[in-house]
Amino acid sequence: MALHHGPGPLQGDGIDRELSPRALADLVVDAASDKKAEDIVVMNVSEVTTIADLFVILSGRGERQVQAIADGIVEKAKQAGRKPFGIEGMDPGRWVLIDLGDVIVHAFVPEEREQYRLEKLWGDAPVVLRVQ
């Protein structure tokens, strides 16, 4: 199931070196969904910070699942020509941050997500997609 909501369909072989932030976020959502991520939220933070255009915040049930979700996201991003600028927290896997430039991914175990409450912290940023 493609969740691309950008200006048009992904072209050709699916490898687009010039992905828009929204298309990249959709790729992240697809990859996370493939690994059974839960409560996926995409927030447009472009009006409240300069560090990224979109945050993708999601949960896995435990550390191993969060690590698997992160691995899946990194793999799909690389296949699309977007190598992460940085990845933090893979070990222990309670909060993994993947910096894809325009899109920053926060993958949490539920306890860490509840503790840090990024959706509340960045509450001025509109939610553009929510996948339960």
C-alpha cells in the first residue's frame, strides 16, 4: 500500500534521488508499517524549526522491534538514494533517531515515547498523517 501524497506518483524504478520531504516521509511510513510499527505520526515541523521539514514519530513494542523498524527504514531510504546523515540509539534501541535531512525519524519503545512526549513538545507543528 503506497502512502505517497506528494505532487505526483513516484517515477520509474522507485529510486528517486530527489524525493520531496513528503515523499521521503511516506517511504519511511511504508517501511515502518512493513515492520509493524504502531501509532505512526508525521508532523510538519518546518514552521517551528529549521532542523527538518517533517518528523516521523512511531512506536515498536520492544527494543528488538524498534531496531528492526529502524533497520527497515534505513534500508528503504538507502534504496531510494537517501543515506542517513546519522543514526543514534540503535543500541539499546529504546529511542532510535534517524536523520534523513528533511525528515527526522524518532522510533520509540512505548515507555520512552510516553516519557519524552515529542508530539506535545512539538505541539505547534501540525500532524499531516496519523497511522494507528
